[in-house]
Amino acid sequence: MGEKILRSIRGAVCAENTVESIIKNVGDLCRTLFRDNGISGSEIVNVQFTVTQDLDEINPATAFRRAKDLGIDSSAVPLFCSQEPVVKGMLPRVVRIMVTAYMDSESKTVPVYINGAEKLRPDLAGA
């Protein structure tokens, strides 16, 4: 195993504007991102979310705390959330994430775009 370096991994998920949908989809996004990148809770420096203005039933950081079976102790993770800038033609109902974590220097980061957010990264289609 190589030296640990600081990396950021991005992702996004679409959700309906309900508490249940946002919790479920933020949980799915985080579980997949942590699993696909081999990240444990002790390696996470922080998690940052942005959310489009049309998702206003629950803050994604709160959804993260309420999500079950993330594979990490979410209570110890520093979180930050802000509103995504409004841009004409933007994809609606999106939660974006950036996880900053210490990872093996030899490992590649695996971005995760799911549940309709794949449109944001067509370069990852079929990856």
C-alpha cells in the first residue's frame, strides 16, 4: 500500500422534493461513492454538498446524517452545504457532493453520478 494523499471525489444524484427521497438518494450516493472509492470514515476530511433551489424539503447534510447504513460513522464527518448557483437550462432537483479524503496515492478516484445525474457527466457514460 502506498502513501496516503489528499483527494477530492465528486458526484451527484437527482431526487424528488420530499424528505424521504432526498434522504434515500443522498444515502445511495454516499454509500456508492464510499464503496467505489474504498473510503472509510477515518479517512474523510469533510463532505460538501450543493443543492438546486428546487430541493427545499431537507438539507442534504441533514439527509446524510439521517441516512442508514452508509458504511461509516457519519456523526464524526464535518459537513457543509450551499445552494447551487442558478443557471439557465440547469438540471433540476440535483444534490452534488464533494468528498475530501486521504486515499492511497496509487488509487484512482471514481466519480459517482446516479439517478438521472449521469447527464452532468456524459464522459463517464458506460465507465
